[in-house]
Amino acid sequence: MAKSANAFRTISEAATEVGAPQHVLRFWETKFPFVTPVKRAGGRRFYRPQDVIILKAIRRLLHDEGLTIKGVQRLHKEQGLVRIAAYGGADATFSMDADLVEQHPEPGDTTPDTVEMAGLRDVLARIEGAKARLDVVLAG
């Protein structure tokens, strides 16, 4: 019988779902302070559904998008956990490079179209972030 979508996952279950070895998940905990599984007596880790989403996002950013660990840390610092979580969903299909570049017009470019488009892209990013938060809440 399969676990409920809301059930906590052991490290082996989370590793399988994320597509990364267990030791990598433990390593990511040391590099990303926002990766915080529940630890029970004896140090056993249990991952909430939102933890698995974040881990999938980290794997995608590191392996598929080509970011470094410092790049993911910077993304978290600049745009927050919700923005990172958007990369962990199955429907997160946008490209990070184009998304980040298009949000910010070139310095000195103040044409209304460029400024409006940058504003619209910012609104879209906020909506995607809100959707990611709702998905996490509904899954939990």
C-alpha cells in the first residue's frame, strides 16, 4: 500500500522520491539551513511533504539548471524559500536563467514596455510563489 501524500517520509523514501542518495540529503542539510527534516529520538530523520518539495527543487537547481551550492544559497537569500519551492513541483517548467534575466531590465533602459514587462514578470513570479505555497499547504 502506498503512503498518503501527507505522510512523513523516511530518509530512504525521501531519497528515492527526490532521486538523490541519502548521504546527499544529509550533506544538503549542512549547506542549506532551510532543509530541516523532523528528527526523532536517536536522530532518525522524517521528511514532511514540503521538505521533499524543497529537496526536489534543490536537486533540479543543482543538477538540471547547473547552479552551484552558493548559487542556490544566493537564490534563497535574494528570492526566498517560496521561489525555490517553485522548482520542486512537477509543473514547474520555466527556465531559471531566462526567468531571472527577463525580470530585470538593463541599467538605463527605461522604456515603458521594458519597465512594464519587468513588473508583469515580477507579478507572475509572486503568483507562482503563492501557488507553490498553496500546493505545500494543500499537500500537508
